[in-house]
Amino acid sequence: MKSVLLLLFLSVLSLLSLSRRAEGIRWLSLSSTAEHVNKTQQCKTMQGLVSSQVQLCRTNLELMHTIIQAAREVKKTCQKTFVDMRWNCSSIEAPKYLPDLERGTRESAFVYALSAAAISHTIARACTSGELRLCTCGPIPGEIPEPGYRWGGCADNLHYGLLMGSKFSDAPMKMKKKTGSTANKLMHLHNSEVGRQALKDALVMKCKCHGVSGSCSIRTCWRGLQDLKEIALDLKAKYLSATKVVHRPMGTRKQLVPKDIDVRPVRENELVYLQSSPDFCTKNEKLGSVGTQERQCNKTSSGSDSCDLMCCGRGYNPYNEKVVERCHCKYHWCCYVTCKKCEKMVEKYVCK
Ligand SMILES: *[C@@H]1O[C@H](CO)[C@@H](O)[C@H](O)[C@H]1NC(C)=O
Ligand SMILES: *[C@@H]1O[C@H](CO)[C@@H](O)[C@H](O)[C@H]1NC(C)=O
Ligand SMILES: *[C@@H]1O[C@H](CO)[C@@H](O)[C@H](O)[C@H]1NC(C)=O
């Protein structure tokens, strides 16, 4: 009897740990939340939040709409950024997170970095657009700009974005509970910080012209963030050059240190991972690979979307697709253009 109970207990335990898979990133399933969050009671019924995130939801209800938007942005941007790669970010198709996101792979490194950047990006922009009552425009810079330029407009409030974004998205990794390995948590926290650093680097001067008939004699400038897709491209480059690390004693504590290269600490601007990824050529559910069968490839490209690389040498099938284009365009004085619609067949290719 005792052993049956023990067995039951153990299996419940393992079920629990299964459901906690990819806990650090499960808030991304908010992307499928359709409801308008306007009552604190809604917080505990929302999918994918850990207890401290539920608490943040209760005390910052106003922010939840923005965070749901951020989760949608992460999914959309990740999939767009990786449309030409074997791994196409299908792993964050909520609610079924594929195991590659918790295994500590290069891909999870990218997703954590992008998520951390996106949540702060969305909050900073929401401050600017006046959607949030608790924040407004970012501060006007101290230094005086060049002659002909002056500060004005509304800066993106990066400070508030970083403050609230990191509180929310780092919460699962900072929980006291002993779930998940320390090495994984350190990895996720590091990569999230890399994402936020990329966001800080994306704060640039933006200007608007003024003056008689567009003479641009005076420019009004503010600090604005580049679009998330630019930041995602920066992070994709970091993904491609990510460093494999191990969790081992360094000085007085166990830390993440590069595996192969000579002894040096991990750099602030490099993405790190603990586990090598599969080649993503074939379907393997355990490893979170959906394979590249039926993926579109490009016959003339020599990059990662080429039929050779995308299809892993299996070959490809051509098919014809009808595309509609604007054609026979005519310019009319003054000032508009009319076009006809033409149908055209183009040959496309999918992997065998
Ligand atoms: C809360 O959201 C619901 C829609 O889900 C809406 O019907 C209701 O009017 C909202 N309440 C307030 C106070 O905004
Ligand atoms: C990613 O690839 C899989 C496998 O080919 C496909 O089913 C899925 O629709 C793709 N996802 C996106 C977002 O392109
Ligand atoms: C295929 O790749 C070539 C070369 O990189 C590029 O010019 C072309 O636009 C691509 N075609 C498609 C359909 O993406």
C-alpha cells in the first residue's frame, strides 16, 4: 500500500514538473489572450503566469494590455526573423511550447533575449503614446544638440520600460522555488539581459523637419527606439555567434563560463547556451524539432533559405502559384497613378 502511494506521489510530482516546462517563457502564451483585462480577479486565471507575475498583474493591471501586445510581438517577430532558417520559431506556438525552449539551446537563448527586449520595448512605446497613466515621455537629454537641432517631441521612456519589463519577464527565474536547474536560470537571466542591452543600443536620435516649405532649417529631435524587427536582426546575429557555456566553479561561486575557449568570463553582449541543438532537418518531438518537410526554399539563394541547406539534401518539389501584381501602370496629370491587375504564375519550391 505504502509503495503504491509513493508511486502515485512520484508520478504526480513528475506531471507537475512536466507542466512547468519552459516556465520562464510561458507568459508568452498571453499572446492568445483575447480578453480585455480590467479586473484583478482575471490575473490568476490567465494562462502561463507564475505566482509573482500574478502579483504584478494585480498591482499593475493597467500594464497587462501592453504585456499581452508584447507577447504577440515576440511571436510574430521571432517567426518573421527566422523565416529563412530551418528552425522557424514554431516552438512558441502557444500553448504547446516545444522542449527546445527549456533545454537551454541557442534557440531558447534567442527567444529569451527577444522576449526581454520586446516587453520593455512595448512598455516604453506605450508610455510615449499615452496609453499608460503611470508613465509619460522619457527625459530630455542633458547635452545640447548640434546647431539647427533642438530637443522636443516625446522620447520613448526606456527607463520605465526596462524597469517594469524586467520585473515581469525575469520573475520566473527569480522565484525561490527549486524548479528547473540553476544553470538554466542563469542562462535565461543572462540572455534576457543581452536582449535589454540590444534594446538600449537601439535608442537613437530621431528628428522631424520644420521650416519654410520643407527647408528643414530647424529640426526637432527626440530619443526614440528602433522597431523591434531591427533589434531582432541584431539578436539574430548574436544567435549565430552564440557561445556554448558550462556551469562550473569560477572564483568563489559556480558561474557560466565559455566551454571551449580559454578562461574568460561570459561577455555582456553575447548570447550563451548550454545544450547543442539538433540540425532541425527531421521531425523529432522530444528535441522540439518540426523538421523542414514542406518548408519553402529558394532555388537561387546561396544562404540558409537555399533549397540545398533548407531541405538538408533531400531535394525539393516545384509547384506553381498564381500571384496578382499591379501592371500597365499609367501616370495621370496631376497627380495619380492607375494600374491594372495582372495574374502571373511563379514557380516555387518546397522541401521533400
Ligand atoms: C471590462 O471588459 C469587458 C470585456 O471583457 C467589458 O464588457 C467591460 O465593460 C469592461 N469594464 C470596464 C469597467 O471597463
Ligand atoms: C515552420 O515550419 C513548420 C514545418 O514545416 C510549419 O508547419 C510551420 O507552419 C512553420 N511556421 C511558420 C511560422 O512559418
Ligand atoms: C531568392 O534568393 C534570391 C537571391 O538571394 C533573391 O534575390 C530572391 O528575392 C529570393 N526569392 C524569394 C522568393 O525569396
